[in-house]
Amino acid sequence: LWMKFSHVLGMIMSKIILTVLWIVGFGTYGICLKVIYLFKKEKKTDTYWLDTEQDFENSMKYQF
């Protein structure tokens, strides 16, 4: 009786512990990435597109 009870209790507790560790691990990682992104982003720009000058004749010359 006690062995069955301990087996069921172990299955339940391991799932709870793994869930908590997963939420804490990925939650803090996600929050850190969002904070880093907010500090990295430039606040006074109208657009984040970069203007590039491309020479289309030379880019089509050797395609392969």
C-alpha cells in the first residue's frame, strides 16, 4: 500500500517540480531577452529599415 502511494505521489510531485522549473527557467530567460531588446532598440527613429545601394547589373551577372 505504501509503495503504491509513494509511486503515485512521486509521479505527481515530479511533474509539479518539473513544471515549476520550466516556468522559472524559460520565464526569466524571456524576461531578460525582452529587457535587453528594450534597451537595445533606438527610440527616436522613424523606421528601422536600412537604405542600401545595390548594383543590379553586377548582382545578376554571376547568379550561380
